[in-house]
Amino acid sequence: MLCERFSTEKMLQLSVRTANTGVVPREPKVSVCVCTWMPGMYLNLVVYTNGCLSNSFLMIGHFSLHLSFMKGLCVCVCVCVCVCVSVCADLLPASCGEEMTRGFLQELVDILLGFICKSNQRSSKVLDFHHPHQLKEGLEGFSLDLPDQPETLEQLLVDCRDTLKYGVSTGHPRFFNQLSSGLDVIGVAGEWLTSTANTNMFTYEVSPVFLLIEEVLLKKMRSIVGWADDEGDGLFCPGGTISNLYSILLARYHFYPEVKTRGMGALPRLAMFTSEHSHYSVKKSAAVLGIGTENVVVVKLQIPKHSWSIYLCSLILSLQAAWGGGLLMSDRHRMKLQGIERACSVTWNPHKMMGVPLQCSAILVKKRGLLQECNKLGAQYLFQMDKPYDVSYDTGDKSIQCGRHVDVFKLWLMWKAKGSDGFGSQVNKCLENAEYLYDQLQKRTEFELVFKNKPEHSNVCFWYIPPSLRSLPPGSDRDRRLHQVAPRIKGRMMEKGSVLIGYQPLGTKVNFFRCVFSNPATQQEDIDFLLDEICKLGADL
């Protein structure tokens, strides 16, 4: 009876947490096998793990168990318990790796969900700032060094958590720093799906659904600009800078198609005219394309300063509405871009005012076929003409890239979740926040507006005047001292981590704070907090 009892397999489920990570490692199945025994002798037991594929084990203890089953017989059971420590090789596509993969990704989702929830708590920090040398040297076990041997999955999860911990919470309601803020949950879901699909946007055969989604989005965006259904083209690009590069590339090709084969040496000297408020990427594009930054002529135009910028190459009109393009979604504010339909190309970044997770930028082109003519090279290993489907959907030859990331699905999913009206309401709220800040700055004597007029967009620029400067008359001495105020407050702000806002000079204007609203989570209480916090941090300057 004793032999029969012990020869039956006993499964022991372990739930052991490693000391430092707080992560539950794999729970091994432990089987016990019994050998033949004789009265007066120790019973020998073999303990082994069943189904463990791990390359390493963590010994967590062994013990002796004394059992008296009959008079004169002592059975000693020696148990050695091992917990599997998992590494990357245990995940799919490893054999029997599905359970481990599921557990790892569930742990990761818990980390991400915790970060998302914490980002929306106003009591949490916007950032836990450390200087570069501190992060490079390592903090609390967080190391940037790359190992020769694989680290455990538990350690990788710790690294994921620490990466978020020491980064910046751009979805925090009190993050006002740059144009891409907020964290849309539907957009995050779209990004996750995109990474899971892990495909390329160059041919229909490897990206059928995503290419059709891109076509639908581009057609919708062109109609919002005001172009006819039978005209236009476009691409989603890795950021507004590349979208602007496309617009200048196309303008040059439109007038001088020989540049594609013969180069700039076959062309006359070219010049570009651009608004004084245009993005610096216009000059950068001139440098990249061989036009030269000295041939970019900056002109003053009577247009809204923060909505869109304009540049011309010969007689081609291009609009850089990367930031301001979102106004087109608002029935209340789209009139600020009146005349945009006259442009030959438009840059529009949904990852800014529309709140789509980075990156998501489109170049819209009015002349159909121009992208293809300008960039086509017909690589035979990708763009065969005898494929069993309509090869016009192999859009990769319109791009200057080969591999192109899927940036469209998250926008498409958000558009389905919000509808056009939802995006419009989101844009309206951002501009309402800007108007509220503008009104508060006018009421408070410790602040001065950089631009006296009501903001055209959701950017508001202002100075904080500390008590020591309020009695000084305007002049070079006051400007010199005021120029140092914003950077010093920003430094203290980063150390404290309670709020984050950008600053800059502009022409003859000394450093000022530039508040940008694109996060729908931001409320009026957050704007009040921002102003009060600036006053606290700068009171002794």
C-alpha cells in the first residue's frame, strides 16, 4: 500500500516570487517517484520538474520529511525544489511556449496599464528627472548596458517598468511641453495591433488591409482640405519633416523632371520663399535636396502665426499645416485655414492636434500621379507587373523609402471610435483651454503676454516676471535678467517633476514660456496649477 501511494504522481504547484522583481516566475510541475524499499532502510525519492524548458534553475530550498507509517519504520523524504527562471528562448516560437508567452505578455500589459492609470493621476509626477550620467551609471539596478548572455524574462519586465519610471509621462494632464501630448487608449490599442502584425507598407501582398485603410484615410483627409474626389494622392510619412521634404521634392520635379536622372547640375539656380514662421525643416529640406539654405528667402506674411506656414518653390504653393491641420476637424475653427484648398500639397500631422500616438503624419498632394513619377524606380523583386491582383495598390514605389511603418491603423481606429465630430470637439476643447490661459494671464500682474492678441491656435506665450524685476524699467538690463528666468524655473520644474512646459526666445524677444494644448485630459484646474507652480518656483529669482 505504501509503495502504491507514493508511486502515484503528486503535482505541487509553487507560487514563489523572486526577491527583487515582484514578478511571479514560471510555476513548475513537480513529480515524485518512489523506489523499492525494505524495512529498516531509507526510502529513496527522485524529485524532478515536468515540462520545464528553461535553460537555468533557481534553487530555493530542500528539506527532509520524516514519516512513520508503521512501528519500527522511518521514511526520510528529501525534496529539492527548483523554480524555472525563464529566458527569451522559452517564448514562442519555442515548442510549448504558448503558456509562457501568454504569461509574459500579461505581466507586460499589467505594467503598461499601471503606467497609463498613473499618468492620469494628478498627484503623480510628470517626470522623475535624472541627469544623463546618472542614468548611464545605473540606478537601483537599472542598467543600459548590453549583456553577452541572455537575461531572464523577469529582468526584462523590470527593465520595462524602470524605462517608464525614468521617462516622461506625456499623457499627464500637466504635461504642456511640446506638441505631442495626451495618451489615447484606442490609439494605443491600434499601435499594439500594428506591432503585432509587424508588416510593411510597400506592397498589397504583405499589407492588404493596411494599404486599403491608408487609401480611405487619405481620401477623407483630401476631402476635408477641399479637393475634389477625382484628384489628389498622398502618403503617410515618418513625421512632418519628411512630409515637408516630399512637398519640395515634388515641386522641384514638377518643373525640372530631369533632376531625377541628371541631378542638380543640370538645373538653374533654384530659390524658395517661405514664411518667417515656417518650420525649420523647410531649410533642412533645402539643404538635403541640394537647393541650399542660402537660397531660402524668408518673407513676412499676414497669416496666423501658429496655424500654418507657407513656402513656394517656383510657382508651387505648399502648406505646412502639421500643427494647424487639426483645425480642419472643427466647424468652429476651420475658417482659420480658409484657402487651404488652393495649395498644391499639404502636410498634416494627426499625431499633434488630433492626439494620435506618435508617429502619424501625411503628405497630401493635389496632382495625382506626381508621387509615382517622381519616385518610381520599379525594383523587380518588389514591384512585379504580373501579380495576380491590381498592382496599383503596390504603393511603395511612390515613396522615397523602401520599408514603411504602418502609421495608419491607429488613426483609422480612433476615427471610428470618435467620429469626425469627436475629433472636432477635442480640438475645440484644446482651444478653449488656450483662451482660458490667455484670460488668466491678463488678470495676473506677475505675468506678461508675448503676443497681446487672442491666440489663433492653442499656443500661448508669456513671461513670468519675478518680484525682483517688476519695478525695473524696460531696457537691456531687464531683458538680460528676464532671459534667465524661464530656464531657471524650467530646471527647478524638472527636478520637482510636478509639471512641464517649454520655453524659447524668438527674434529680439528674450526667453518666454510657450504653453501648448493638445491633451484632452487637461482641465482648467491644471492651468491654474501651472501658473501657481511657476510663481512658487520663481519667487526668489
